[in-house]
Amino acid sequence: MKRISSDQWLPILLGVAIAAAGWMQGWQWRQESLSAGAVDPLEVVVLQQQVDQLSRENEALRSLAQGGGEFAVPPELVARVEKQLGLSFVSTPVIHRLAGEELRDRVKASLEARYGEGGLEDRQKAYQLIGWLGTEDHLAGQLAALRAVGARTWFDEVSGEGWVTDRFQLANVPDQASLLRVLARILLEQHYPMAKGRICDDALRARDALHTGVAAAVESQFFQDNARAIGFMSLTQDTEANQLLLSLPPFIQGWSSFLSLEGKTYADQLARNGRDILKRKLHDPPQKTSDLMFLFERDVPERVVALPETPGEVVLEDQGGALGLRLWLDALGDVQASRDLAEAWLHDRWRLFATDDRSHHVVWCIELRDKAAADEACAAFCVLGAAIVGLTNDLVLGEAVEGSDGTWLRMDRVSDTGLRFTRTSSKKILSAIR
């Protein structure tokens, strides 16, 4: 029988406690009904369903805690990734096994842990109001599906450990390559862990892209070294994964391609300048996605936006970055124009806030390099803003409009170089923000 480690006991004990509490509560309610001289059959059915659900959750927790055992990593793969990156593992890399159908739930749990309690739900609300996501999109579920569907390996950013699914076949060169990618992420995490404290989304995406890019370079080198042995073969994703990617919102697609493509380009450029340069950047990772998007030297002034006072309670504040601006503007269909405006990005900040009626609202401020860029952005924002709320006529700066969905939107030019996007559930709340 597989021995359960100490760090796996907590979820098991929690699951047992939850199930036991459910059983005790159900028994208490049933006894109270009996003492009152009447038993409602419907209540008994409902209670039994609740107990059954708690029992299933307990079993799921137990299964997740125990996993499918650990995977023995071939020493030659460990040695290879250490040699290529010029680093040694601080501790033995841990790779777990699990069934493929369990991976999505585990990825989702990891994402939720990484962003904190309510973090993904709050971001989803903000992203939907800004227009990065549609009203039917589910951020946590779609991100989890993107990483899990068709996957043979996965790196968990929270635990710093890796996973292989039951689809993984060590004899296959592509599977070995994907395992090397995970080993590279583990090695990087051991030497260059996430900084403590709050990190804005733009900085987090930039760091993730750098680590993803370095790991992708390790994987790519392995394919090159084994090209003669494996001959010509397609390295494209599974059809299922490709279909899923195409079905996801453009924002999530763009986020994913930024991590894999621009991350690798950035990592490759650093590596060409020498391993020491790459290590210094890993130690002090980029703080903005614009650092990876625009590799040439840019003379940009330092300016920071100031969010206005808003009514109600601040739920969450964060940053979209140049990547967020580019992906938002891509909806207009002119990729080059959106990239040019993203290059003019200096700073941005969005705030999700809630009022007493439990409705949520968002304000998003963007600072651009110069007046010409802000002029161009204003025109694009008025077109795109109208489309987001379902209107046929372009917005007019400073004028509040009611969308087809009942929300209110206003685009403001707050300075020569600053824009503000505000979307609320009522005109009254919108009028209070100036």
C-alpha cells in the first residue's frame, strides 16, 4: 500500500471532517423530525443527496491527495536540463502521476490557489466589463482546460512540482521533450522562485513568459538533437487541443501565445547574449509585458496613471499592461494598429468596485506616450467601446451611453496622453466618477 506523506494528510482529514459533519447534521435533522412526530419524505431525500455529495467530495479529496504515485525521472534527462541551463537541482525534482481526466480539476485548483481567494472570479467580472471576456466566458475553467486538454505533462506553479498523465509514454521523443520542459520549469523555480508579496498581473505574465520561454528552448533543443533519430514528424498539438484553443476567447488565446511564442523569443535573445545575461534576468525578471513584446530599445518616459475616486467598495485593482491593451484593441481587426498603440503604452490601471446593490463596475485608465498616440487611441476606443455594449454608433468622448445590455459606458480623455474607460450598472454611479 502506498504510504501517504505528511503534506497529503490535511486534505484527507478535511474531507473526512466535511463528510462526518454532513452525516451528523443529517442525522440530527432526521432525529428532530422524528421527535416532532413527522418525517417529510422530501426532506429525507434532500438530506441523503447532501450526504452523498459530501461523500463524493471526500473521496475526490482523498484521490487528489494520494494521486497516482510518483514518476521516476530518467537520470539522463535530469543531467541534460542541468547542463543546458548551467544549474543544479537544489532538491530532487518531483513528478507525480495522475489520470488524464483528473488533470483539469487539479490545474483549476492550482490556478485558484495562485490568484488567491476570489481572485479569478473577481478578474472574470472585471475582464467581462472591460471587454476582454464575453458574458458567457469562464476564466478559471477555460484557463484550466487550455492547460489540461490533450496534455501529457504539466508544471504546477504553486507547488513547483510536475505531473505526467496516463497518456505519457517515455519511449516517445515528444513526450520526453515535454518532460524536459517541465523539468526546466522545476529547476528554474528552485533557483528563481516567485517574489513574495503582491505581484500585478502584467509583471506575473512577463515572468511566466520568461520561464516558459526558457523551458521551451530546452524542449526545442532536444527536438533538434533528436531530429535525425525520429525523422520527419508533426510537432503540432493534438486535434482536441487545437480545437479547444480556437474555441477560447481571443484574449485567452493571445495570453497563451504570448507566454509560449514571445516568451521563447525573449529567452532566446537573452541566451544569445550569454548564459550570465540570462541568469541575471531570471534573478531580476521583467516587470512589464512590454519588455518582451518590444525587444528593441525604447525611449519612454516614466508616467503612472491615477485612478479616480469611486463609490462603494474596492474589490480588486490590477494592470492590463501593453499586452492587455494590444489584445483588447485586436478586436478591431487591425493587428498592426493595435501593436503600434500597445508600443505607445506607458502605464495603466483598472479597478473593480462594488456598490450596495451588489452590482459591480469597472474603471480603467491608460497612459500613452504622446498626444498623437492618444488621439489615435481615442478613435479606436470609441469604436470598440460601442461594440462592447452593443451599439451601432461610435461613442462620443465624455458622453455617457446605455448599452443594449443595460450597462452604462463613458470614454473620457483625462489629459493629452490619458484615457479613461468607465462601465457601470447605472447612470447615477457613472455620473459620480469624474
